[in-house]
Amino acid sequence: MSPKAYIDPGGTGGYPGQRRCRSVGEPAIGTRKWTRLEYERLVEAEILGPGDRIELLGGEMIVKEPQHSPHATAIRLTARALRRVFGDGWDVSVQLPVALDAESEPEPDVSVVQGDPRDYRDAHPQRPVLVVEVSLSRVAFDREHKGSLYARAGITDYWIVNIPARRVEVYREPVGDGAAPFGWRYVSVTTLGPGETISPLALPVARIPIADLLP
């Protein structure tokens, strides 16, 4: 069976952990989780390529959000704003892999890590100081599923650029929560709109206008 067959077992189109309906008496469909090392081998062997638009989240291969124009524009704006304030000594990446844990290798829309790009020649970054997801059609998924995953990994500063609401949601202070998809969530949640500013935890002296991040 092709590795891609595990992206959506049962063909329901649901998110990981979402309940899948089946007929009474029908046996449950088994699924296989992937480790990050296995996933990277699939990429190295070119079984998975850039055109597949896949990221590994909690052992499951998930198709990324489509790149509609507002989504792509917000990514460019966010990356530009962060590069302006962080400057030398920091690397601001767009949709590049993060070796988050043993079963996750997400590709955040924007991430910030300390150091030079060459520092990560032999291995992907593991602990970004800031992760940003730009959301047009998957706001709930980015809040609940990715938010829990990033909280579990100890990401202390997670932003969602919520395009439909024209807001930036700021998630901080990860804590354990057995009811969350990955057992963790953020206890501090702040929503900011145009006319307000935001400061990254890693660079508290910076002031970024929210309007600079919105398409």
C-alpha cells in the first residue's frame, strides 16, 4: 500500500482524532502512525515531494491548507514584518520543516529560530522561539489541533493570523490538559486587531502593528 493511503483512512476527509462513522458490526479500520524519522526517509526517497503538500502531525500525514491568494499574501507580510524586527542572529523561515518531536514534523507558515541558516544544514530546527500559522479555512484546526501539538512541544509563543476575522490570536503559557488533542493547551489567549501591536516573547522591545500582518 502506498504511504499516502494513510493520510485519510476511510476517505472521510476528517481531521486526525475526528470520529469516523462506520456501519454497526463493521470492524474498525486500522491506521498506522509514522515516526518523524520514517517520514523523513519517505522524503529523502522522493516518495513524498513538495507537490504532495504534506506535514507530519502526531504521527499522521496531513494535507496542508490550500494556498489561496489572501493566505499566501499574509504569509509574505508576516515573514517580512518579523525579519524587520529580528534582524541578524535570527532565521525567519516560511513553510520549512520543524523537527518538533518523535512523531511530528510540521511546516509552520512562519517560524523564527535563533542562529544562521547554516546552523541547520544537518538537521531541521527543533525549538522555534515563535511559530505563526496563517489561517483562512482551518481556523479551528489551527487553534485546537496544532495549538495542542505546539503546546506539548513547549513552544511558548504561537500566533494565528486569522484572515476571516482580521485578527491575530496569541497563544502562550502551555499547560497539561488531558482533554486537549495532544494532552496540552495554552492557558493564555489574547486576540488583537488592526490598530494594536504585538511583541514577540523572544524580542519584547519590538512592536509589530497587527495591520502589517493582515492582507
